[in-house]
Amino acid sequence: MALAENELSFQEKVDQDIRIEPKDWMPDAYRKTLIRQISQHAHSEIVGMLPEANWITRAPSLKRKATLIAKVQDEAGHGLYLYSAAETMGISREEMVDQLLSGKAKYSSIFNYPTITWADMGAIGWLVDGAAIMNQVPLCRASYGPYARAMVRICKEESFHQRQGFEILLVLSKGSEAQRRMCQDAIDRWWWPSVMMFGPNDEASPHTAQSMRWKIKRFTNDELRQRFIDVCAEQVKLLGMRLPDDLLKWNEERQHYDFGPIDWEELRQVISGNGPCNKERLAARVQAHADGAWVREAAMAHAGKRAQRAAPDQYKVA
Ligand code: 3HC
């Protein structure tokens, strides 16, 4: 089939919500976009473990420690699912890891902020995982099969992440004056970076229009951001706290919350590596990769041995 026919029949499948699978023909640009988005999503999950891991040894109780360990372990699993989904498009795990460690690939800006108090664990669960859920539930209907299927399981675990975070803040909000102050301080520091997780606004987004046509995205950055703000503006009332936005106000006509200006320069700076913790996060990942080299070598040697034992004599590796 000529390219144009291929493109046409591909788009017809997408328009009819027929899932695209790894062996199906797809435009190079579709493959490239998905490798970019899925691999960066996976990097975000892996780097996203670092801010919370900082509090595992300092959790205020054994229960909180166990819950936080479970959550951080989940994020590692999410990263592995997503790397595997990206591999179905023809990129190797090594290539993706190299893109992250060399600083070529992006990961979510949100993970470049410091976790200063225990309340940050609550704010991350409630706001960061809450934003992730808002963004990831529609991805369960993405046109690319392996991505959509990976999202189904990830979203189930994200809802546990968000609930445990909100519960941490709820307990603090009912605690001492110092605990209430700690709760509000964490919300103040994590609110706007969480709002920025949804990406630049639609006019400034180079990918959104095409990703909508390909049904990789089911909603635009601004639509999901608005939904997130509407939900959090109600939930924060249950905490007896406030979101750090004096312009946040219900707009009866729009049936949405109006909100204040987003500091796009901050997002640009953090994305380009000048956030509070970018260097520390990447250094930690580079170090972890180096420290784990012996595990990879042992696993490869074991796999090689197993292959030799399994291979019939004539294929015995010299
Ligand atoms: N942080 C870092 N980079 C960002 C960003 C952010 N918050 N928002 C946008 N960008 C980057 C994009 O990657 C793109 O750069 P690139 O072309 O070099 O990849 C550029 O800015 C333009 O942005 P667009 O909005 O046009 O790009 P996308 O169409 O890819 O939309 C996105 C960005 C909404 C993040 C989309 O990629 C997406 O939905 N990704 C999947 C979900 C995801 O990655 N979430 C990140 C958090 S994961 C997480 O929270 C885990 C949870 O367990 C805590």
C-alpha cells in the first residue's frame, strides 16, 4: 500500500477506537511520539521514587514506613511496566536508560523539588499522585494497546497512593498547631508545581493537537489541569486548609474554578535542568545505575549459563 493509503487506514482505525498493537503498521511519527512519551513517563516513575525514599528511614511510625515503602516499590513497578511498553516500539531498555542518565531525556518536573518535612509525603500523595491519576486515567484509553493496558494496573495503584497521601494530611490537619502549620506549608510548596505537571498550556504545547488526533491524549493539558484544580479546590476544604491561590474562585457561569496565573518561567527553568533538585536527582540515578552494575552482570552471566545448558550441543557457545 502507498504511504498515504497506510496513513489513511491507520487513522481510520484510530478514529474507530481500534487499538494499535506493536505488529500493526504505524506512522514513524506516531512511533516516535509514543517512544518519547512512554519512556519519559517511565523515567518519571523511577526518578519519582527519590523524593519519597528520602523519608522512608524517618517515617513517624512503622505503619507509615510500611505504607511509604509499598508506595515507592509500586512506582518502581510502574517504571518497569512503562519501559516494557516502550520496548514494544523498538527502543531498547539500555537506550532509554542512557537517554535518562545522559540528561537527554526528560522526566516530570515535579520530582525536582525537595521533600522538606513529613507532610510533603502527604502533599505528594494527594497532589502529585492526584494529578497523575487525572492525567493517567484517560491514558487507559490511549490508542496504543501496550500503553493503555499498562495504565489500567498503574491507575489502580495510584488511587491507593493518593488516598494514603490525603490521609497523612488529614491526620496532620487535626493535630497540633505545629502539625497544622506543617500541613499548610507542604500544600503551599507542592500546589503550583503539581498544577504544572499537566504541561504547558494548549497554545504553547507542540504535541497536544497531534496527540489528540492520534488519541494518545483524550483531553488536552488545560482540560486535565482544570479538572484537577476543580477537584482539589473542594478536597482542600475537608482538610481545613487553603490552596495558595488568592484568585481561586468558583465561576458559576463556567462551572469551573477560576485560578491565578501559572509561573511558566518556573516550569521552563525546571524542565531545562535548573530546578531545586535536578542535579541531585540525576546524580542519584547515575550512582544507582553504577552501583547496580554487578547485579546486571550477574543476571546476564546467569542467563548466558542457562542458555548454554538449554542449547543443544551443536550450538554450545565456545
Ligand atoms: N515536566 C517535564 N517535561 C514536561 C512537562 C513536565 N511537567 N510538561 C511538558 N513537558 C515537556 C514535554 O515532554 C515536551 O518535551 P519533549 O518534546 O522534549 O518531550 C514539552 O514539554 C512540550 O510539552 P507537551 O505538553 O507538548 O508534551 P506532551 O504532549 O508530551 O504532554 C505530558 C506532556 C502531559 C506530561 C504528557 O507527556 C503525558 O501525559 N505523559 C504521560 C504521563 C506522565 O508522564 N506523567 C508524569 C508524571 S508520572 C507520575 O506522576 C508518577 C506518579 O506515580 C507519581
